[in-house]
Amino acid sequence: MHRHTVHTIQQTLLKRERSVAEIVEDALARAEEVQKHCNAFTRIFAEEALQSARRADEALAGGKPMRALEGVPVCIKDMTPIAGHPPTYGTWARARNGAPGEAVIVSRLKRAGAIVLARTTTAELAFSSFTATERYGVTRNPWDGRRTSGGSSGGSAVAVAAGVVPLAEGSDMGGSVRIPAAACGVAGFKPSLGRIPMDILPTPCDTISHFGPLAGSVQDAVSFMAVTAGHAPADLLSQKRPFRITEAAPGSLRGLRIAASVDLGYCDVSPEVSETFHTVLDRLRAHGADIREVRLPWTRAVYDLWATHWNALLCAMAEEFEDTSRMGAPLRRCLAQGQAVRARDLMQADRLRKAMAADMAGIFEHCDAFLCPTLARLAPDADKTDADFEDDLPDGRFHAFDMTHPFNMLSAHPAISMPVRQSGDLPVGLQIVGPAYEDERTLALAGAVERIFPPLPLPMF
């Protein structure tokens, strides 16, 4: 079984080798198989997807031009409203607004010709780095079912990694696109703040929250961005400038100045991840990149103050529900912490963000990109929780799982996780961070790296 991309799907349509209906039927069959092994979906829209596919076939047969994502099956996270299908948010609690309007990102995917195949599992209210809920159970890693898929967009990552769809939507407030992308071995992109309108939050002015694609390749992530980016009134912070797809084409690594840090100054990184990261740096040097390992002055305060902001935002999100007592105990603990947050605590977080931004600005004065691991360790066992990765070790290092949260604090900087190899059976992700608001440039660099480290094959089960 081969991994299908946006390009290969559309080539089969152009050559009339397959119909959209056949593509969707194959995706639905694979979804049923993946569901048995990984539990990646909360709902599969089989009949609706096939109806949309038949309409697309009729339009193509009638001579209508092919749209950017014509016939491409996609999945939507169970946090994001679809017309006629309100999300459950992974919780038993009841949302006060039972039928929210369709999210801008979903409408744009549909307008580009994408076929919405299914809803994917999420951590409850997207609060966790592990996708496991009382309502839907555990979403498992397609490479090893004993391991987590990551979170909170775990189902979307599994759907792409296991070959159900080439693209899935995710949301990222602390790494919820990049964490599962790294754990499952696909590309996951957090665009710069406001590049894709974020219209599912109770506030229009949050500054750590992003929509982004889970994709089988960097080029597929580019295709996703090309149809979803752009201003919408529902998001006051959304950017007006168009996404320039030609500027995201892969270039050469030769002569690029790339800063790198294996630990961000404070994270305990496992030997497997550290070894892989330094092997990647050596490969990039061999292809002409000028790698400059740097030291950052950051401490675990980055995590703690990110959590302050995130828990406060979770409290605002929870107010949209009628009965928070039906939420899981770990989420309720986060809500209790969020209720204790004061305005001065948020200002303290913002002061740290200012200092972090100055650190990154100093790096980008002399470098074109910044690299670090996406995760500090391989995907943990599926029964672990975030609480297992919040301790200080005897040597003073932070026992982290993810290394993504700093770049939600630095929300203007785009960041992509991409698979660079496997350690045993499990993927390892490389995180590429670009200059502020330079999404196309960051994707172009990721595409160049992908030529050296091509996408992983499909896991077989």
C-alpha cells in the first residue's frame, strides 16, 4: 500500500484512472481498518462523503476545472465545527451552543474541493499532549499500539500517518499539531499567528492558538495552507496577506545559516532523540548548510508561564459548557489552576514572551532558521499523562515530553515538525522554526530537508 498525496490523487483524476468516488471508497475502507487498530475517529461520514464525491465526479465530467484540493479526502478534528455536525470536543459535557456555525477553515477546504471524510479524536477540549478521553477512549500510535499518538490532534495525525487521508486539520495551542505529528511520523505545521483564521475560541484576541495541517508531506502542507490562509472577520488577528505558494517551493540548503539547540537550554532530552538530532545536523552540514549550535538562556519557566496562559484560556473555553463536572479529572485540575490565574500572572507570562522574542530576534539576525527536536523523547506508553512529564530531574533539567510550547509563546514564528528517521519502530521529529511571519520561507526549508529525509512509509497492521 502506497502513501497518496494531493498531487498523486489529482493526477489519477486528470488521467481518468480513478474517480473521486473510488478514491473516497478506498479512504473509507482504510478508515475502518485504522479505527480497529488505533481508534482515530469519533465519526465517519461515509454516505455524505460519497455523495460529495459523486457530485465532484459529475462536475469534472461536465468540464468544470479542477480545484486546488479536488477529490482529496480530509479529516477534521472533533474541536472544529462542520455545518450540520457540531463537535463533541472530546467531552461528555454539553456545549451551550449546540450548533455553532461552520469554522472558516472547514468552509475553505470544502470550497477548494476537499471531501470531509471523518471527525478525528482529540484530547478533551484539546487540553492534553495525549489523546485519551472518557468519552472515546485511547487513540493509539499506528507504529506501536502500546504507545500514545500524542495530542491533542492525535486522531488527525493517525489518519494521515496510516494512509487514510493525505491531509487533516488540527489546532495547536501548545504543540497540539506538532506533538502528534512527531509521535506518528508525519508533517505538522503551526503557521504564524493569524495566518489561518482561528474562530473557535471564546475570545477573538488569544495569542497562542493556531489552526494547522497534519500532512503526509511538506508539499501537502503547502497545499493546505494555500487554500486556508487569509483574513476573515471572525478572527480580529487574522492576516490579510495572501499565501504565495511559489515562495514555499523547496530550495537549496547550501549556504543557509541554521541555528540549532538540542535542549532549548532546559529540557532533558532522551539519548535516542539527541543522537538522531545530531545525526540530522551532520547530514545537513554535508549538504552545504552552515549549522551553528546555540545556547538559550531559557528555563522551565517557559513551560510554567505557557501553562498559566493556557489554563486561563481553558477556563474561558469551559464556560461555554453547561456542566463541567462531566469533564475528566485531569482537565478539571487544569481548570482549577486556571481559575486562580490573576491578570498580573498573565502579564508575567507576557514579560517572559518579550524576553524570548528578543532571544530569537538575536538568532535570526545571523541565521535563516532555528532547529530543535519536536519531542524530548520517543512517544511514551499510551497510559501516561501530562503529569508524568512535569518534574525537575536531580540535575536541574526539566523532564519534558514536548519541545513545542515555547513556539506558542513565540506565536509569530511559524514552526513545522517533520519526520527525519525512526528509532526502532518509532518516529523522531525535527522541529524547524522560521523567522516571524515567514511561513512560506519556513515551508521551503522544510521541503529542502524532506529531500534528504523523505516521508516515512505507511505502518502496516
